[in-house]
Amino acid sequence: MDHTGRQRRLQSALAANRLDALLIAYPPNVRYLCGFTGSAGAVVISEGGSVFFTDGRYKEQANLEVQGARVVVARKSPLAAAGEWLADHAKKFGVKTLGIEAEHMTVAERSRLAKALPSGLRLREAPPLVEQARMIKDAEEVERLRAAVLVGASLFDVILQTIRPGVKEIEVAAELEYAARRAGADGMSFETIIASGPRSALPHGRASDAKIPARGFVAASTLRGPCPG
């Protein structure tokens, strides 16, 4: 994936949105921008470059995965580390307005971040710039999407072979998840849905100990394929 190119395109969009820098901490967006797959990370992107923040648990992983950004490992949360870094470097990089992902930041997180920043630096809710960028797929992303579709389609045969009267829903779910992993899925998007008989009317019927009846419907939904990001 061209993570460096993604960061450069985002940098070029900052001025048009009246931003000097953008703070990204929503995990799917962090992964899209720099490749980091851990659960604790943040990226500050400005015209001066990109800096990635994480804690000591992810030191090795960050150095292996992060592309296009300098890695900073801190003894505090990524957001707190980013705030501290901005307090020290905002003037150097000319950052007066910092964009934040308002839809993915809690009130408490915003409050703590604001307290960490110098008085002259203003926080502003940024438009969904990363989400907008993610809507346009490059050739490698399209290929991964095709692979994910094929993985999903292959599981239909597994369902046909596994669903039998008397088999527990959780047993069907286990077979599906095992087959999905073997076929290359990163993981399940949510708890696998296998709901049979009267339970098939549930909108999100998680697999239970209920046995598949001899007659009736079976609702099934499961995986996340190879991640386009």
C-alpha cells in the first residue's frame, strides 16, 4: 500500500480546509494512513511531515508496520503524547489550527488535548478528509476487495456442508470462522450470526447453543476479508 502517498495527498488538502495540521486517532484511519494495525496509535500530519505516536507495548510493531511517518514511543496515551509533541513543536512547524476527528473523539479526550496545547493553538473540527480519501480505491485496494468477495462467496459452500438438523448454531459459526481464517480473512467483522428457526427473525442473532431445526430458516452473516486499507 502507498501509505506515504496517502499522507502526501492529505497534506495537500490541509490548506484548502484552513488547517495547519490534522490529528488522526481513529484506528481504521490510522491504519489507512500509515499501516499500523495496533489498537493504540495516533498520527499528526502537517506540511512539515507526519509523526506517529504509540505506547511501549507497540514499539516493535510500530517500527515494523508504520510507513511514511516518524515513530514516537511514549509512556502515555497516543493522544496525550501527540498533545505534548504539539506543545513543543507547533511553533516550529507553524501549526496554529489543529484539525481533529470530532466524530471519533470523546468530550473528555478533547478537553485533555486542549489543556495540553499552547494557548495560541486552536482546535477545529475537521471534515472527514480521511474517510473521503478512503472512498477512492487504488488498484491494490480493488484487488483486495475482489479477494474478500471470493472469500465470502467460498463460505457459502461451507454453510451448505455444515448446516444440518441437530447441529448447534455455535458449531456452525465455529466452522465458518475457521474456514474464513484459512481462506485469508483478517477476522470477523462482528460476532458471527447464525440464527435458526424462530431466532432467524432476530436482526443480529448471535450464534447460540440452539440446535438447527429440521424445518425453517437459518440466518447467517460473518467475516471481514483481507483489509483494503
